[in-house]
Amino acid sequence: QVQLVESGGGLVQAGGSLRLSCAASRVIFTPNTMGWYRQAPGKERDLVAIITSGGTTNYADSVKGRFTISRDNAKHTVDLQMNSLKPEDTAVYYCYAGIVLGDATKYNYWGQGTQVTVSS
């Protein structure tokens, strides 16, 4: 069972920066996809950014140009650099890892979440 542990959340003023980190442990197969989702109060959990093991990235439109995702396949880590933060970025951020086996069985893993609060 893969475990994901996030770090780096906190309180920051609008316009500031934060860096989220996530480390996966108990990894047998390198995750095909790792990334970040977020959930604001009363809203659904939405994609923020994902990155494949080959380095292909996908960002939510709302964070393009402000957030950068990166990963280290050897260390099974994924980071999210968040710049020019806005109050609407306030949410609980969840680390995600997806593994697809040769028989197409897919496993999804989630971290416990880390709070990011952006004050205006």
C-alpha cells in the first residue's frame, strides 16, 4: 500500500509563494502519474496539476503561469511551487499518485491533505 505524505502548507499573504512537497513510500511500481488536487470548503476536489513519469504536465487553467509541478522518479517525490498566490487558492491540497499495472488495473492513492490559506 503506497503512502503519500505532504508537507509545506501554511498561511501566506496574497502575492506570496509556497512550495508543497509529497513523498511516496512503500512504492513497488513507479507511479505513472503524480500530482496535486485541492478542495475548498463546500466544493468538490479539483485537479491542480499532474505530471507523468515521462515529465508531461497538465495544469488547471486557474493556476497556469503561477504554479509549477515537478517530480523525482528515483525518490518518488512530487513538488508544487506556487507563486503569485490568490485568496481563491485557499484549500486543502492533496497529493495524488496513480499506478497502472500491465493488466490495466489502476490504483489511486491520496495523501492526508495539507492546508493552504491565502489572506487578502
